[in-house]
Amino acid sequence: MASADGRLNFNLLDEDAAPQDECGVFGVWAPGEEVAKLAYYGLYALQHRGQESAGIAASDGESIRVYKDIGLVSQVFDESTLTALRGHIAVGHCRYSTTGSNQWSNAQPTLGDTPHGTVALGHNGNLTNSGDLYDRLVERNGGEAPAFGELAQGNTTDTALVTALLKDQPGEDLEAQAMQLLPTLQGAFCFVFMTENTLYAARDAQGVRPLVLGRLDRGWVVASEQSALATVGASVIREIEPGEFIAIDADGVRSQHFAASDPARCVFEYVYLARPDALINGRSVYESRVEMGRQLAREDSHDADIVIPVPESGTPAAVGYSEESGLPFAQGFIKNSYVGRTFIQPSQTLRQLGIRLKLNVQDHVVRDKRVVVVDDSIVRGNTQRAIVRMLREAGAAEVHVKISSPPIKWPCFYGIDFATRAELIATGATMDEIRQAVSADSLAYISEEGMIAATEQPPSTLCTACFSGQYPIPLPPESRRGKLLLEDPAVGGSATSEAAGSSGSGCEPGPDAEFDVADEIPTEAPR
């Protein structure tokens, strides 16, 4: 996956998938502007948050049109498709699947019919009570599997559950419906959605994922990160608060809270997921990563000749490690910036080259040197093993691996798709066993306390579940959670199996809704 720092393809090694964030969301209300193009460029800036599919919905006040497909933002849209998305409101989404498979029917925005208009909704995060929400729909449908909305068309995401629930949610208008529904949702969610005339946004009470509000000369923007606001020329107003619901239309911005704020912001946004130019709760992500490197050097300095990063995700921490340790910073690796997501599988010969397709060592920089190599995290360890091997083959005298986050030992249920716990190299292994597995001369992780201190956030306001196993939002039983929960026949799979993979909008639209449907294109094999 592309890292938060702009790596263009999924992983340095395909079999060592980095932690994947679920999505980037973007919404704009701006009469007189080309809102679809603003959404396109906003999603382009958020591409690091999801590369599996992309979509934009736009409304001209009378009808909603949507275009979505499998692929990167630049692959899905062109000038003609964006021109067809006319209007003054748009919602955009780029996706990585943490709920439901990577298939066309799961692309977002997800559409739904309500008594108050058609809804187009994009979601970043992961609901933990999807099984209960699906049961609620079954109960409303007289005990039968819900055969309406995108659920009936093969959509197996928690996002489709939300749009389906809005269909019959009591309330005199959509705002009243949302204020009734949102408190019943558990887990992590940042919603950006729209009807024909109004843009909405909501953030869960823990504020697990980031969401910001911005101002255009002639409108408003909501996005996952400030980078999207800067790209479209919007100024940052503030973060949307945990537990807050906002509505934007011709009457301005209206705000109300559906739940009391109880922050548990994801610390991994600071470590890896967010772009370095993001600010989360007032703290620079870049400065946090540099400080993590400094703290790592304080906790475990090493007699060496140079410090090099694994590009791009390890660069800020390597800068901090170099500053604190006094060791020279060097670019020991050169990354091919033009290796994007490809649908062409490498030949066996190229596959054996592995990481070298994407990363090359500068031999003259590392030869005969004692090298400290800094990265943000270790998942399975395959990437680090390949990196150490490449450095040794290039003539490095010693290789010392430093990681700017603690060992990842637990899965995330709030919007990050880690490897399973059994696949995580830190599960059940000692530090020396991990060091031997990656063939390094030494290995050090930052402490959890050092990582948290670098964020300058109160420890009680951060979620560290993937490191500590302490989950701030209660989890359902194991049988009621998981990425493919709604594809399980025991839950929702029987209702969607026949429709899965079908083309079309995937919903029952309101009378004014219109849809433009893209043909599905091949995607990469599952990892």
C-alpha cells in the first residue's frame, strides 16, 4: 500500500503488507464551483488513505449522479466523467477495504433512498456493531434479509448498513434521522454524506480517525486531512469534534453533538497513516515523527557511521534519530517514484527480485559503513529482512534496525487492516528472535511511552490497541466481527451472494436520482 508519505504502490514487498487504512473522505458545498473537480483533487491528496477504489457523487439540487470504480483516483476519473458530475455539492471517497471485499459493489460513495431524498455517503473507519445493525434491518424487514438498497446489490460494507438504516429511521428530516441513528453506531466512523441540497459530516465520539472543516471563498469543504484542503485552496477552520454532526447548505454551517466527546485518537495516524503535513489535534504529524526518531535515539543509541531511512515512511524518524545521535543522515536507498499500482503481475524472475523492483541501495553510500536503518513499523518482517540483505550485499559492515513504533502485536478493529495476529512477527517472539529473523546486527523499537510523548497528546486520549491490546471501544464476540462479516451466510452473506459482483448503482434511488456506472476493470490478486 502507498504509505502516508506518498509511496505510490502498496508495499515494498507484496507478501509483507503494511498496515492499511480504510479510506479518505472529502465533501464540498460550493455553488458556482466545479465541485466534482475539487473532489477529484481532494481525493488525489488523500490517495495514501486508500487505493482500491474511488468514487464521486455530485448534486445539482435536483438529482444526484455518481461515478465510481475499482482503481486509483487518476485511473477512475477523466475529464469527461468529471464534467458529467454537475452540481454545487459533491462527496468523494477513496477506499481500502477493511469491511467487505475489494469489489465494484463495495466502492463508495454508497447510495440510499430516504423519505427526505437520496443519500450518497462515504465512510472512513470501521463499525464494531455491524452484526447488530444488520439484525436491526432484518427485524424491520419482518425477519427477512433486507432486499433493498445497496445491500441487495452485493454491497457487504458497514457503510451500506448505515444508508439502509436511514431509509426507515424516524425523523422529520434527515438531520433528525441522523441524530437518532448516530448514537446507536459503535466503533470508528468519519462520515461525509449529502442529499440533493445539503452536505453533512459526522465523527464518532472517540474521534479515532481525523476529520477537518475548511473554508473556500464560495463554500465549505470537509476532508480526512488538511492536505486535501490545501490542495483545493481551502483554509482550515477546525477539526470536526468527536461526537459532532454538522450540516452545510445555503443557510450556512449548523453543528450539534449526538454524543459527548470521549477522545481515543488513533496513535498510528501519527506514526504512519496520516500524511506528514497533517495536524491532528493541533500537533504536527511530521514533528511527531521526527521526535519519535529523537526519542528512539535517546532510548537506544548505537555506535555507527550513518543513519538512513526506509523511504518514505521512515524518513522523518531517521532525521530525528540523526539529530539526536549526531550521526550523519544519508539517503542509502533510492525509491522508484514511478512504480505505481500495477495490474501486471511480475514474471517469476522479476518476482524473485522482490523489493529491488521498487527500492535500490546506493552502494557507495553504505559500503564498509556501520549503518543504522530507520523504519516506522514491522509487520511480518519480510521487508526488513530483504532490506538488511540488500545492505549487506552492497557492502555494509553492520546493519542496525531501529523502529519508531513499538512492536505491533494486536489487530485493529477501528479502520486499519493489519495482518492477523498469528502473522505478526512480534506475536510470541522475543526481541532477539525478531532480530535474528530479520538478520540484523541489532534491533530496537521505541517504547510505547516514548511514542506517546512524541505526539504531545495526553495518553488517556489516544488509542494504542495495536501495541497494547487495550481497546477503548468495546468489541463484540469474535463471531460478530471481522472484515468479511457481512459476507458470512450466517449474518448477511445469504442476502447478498447472488447480487455480489453485479453492476449498476447498487441502490434503490429516489425519484430524482441518476447514476453513471463504470465498467469494472481488473484488480490485483488478493494478498
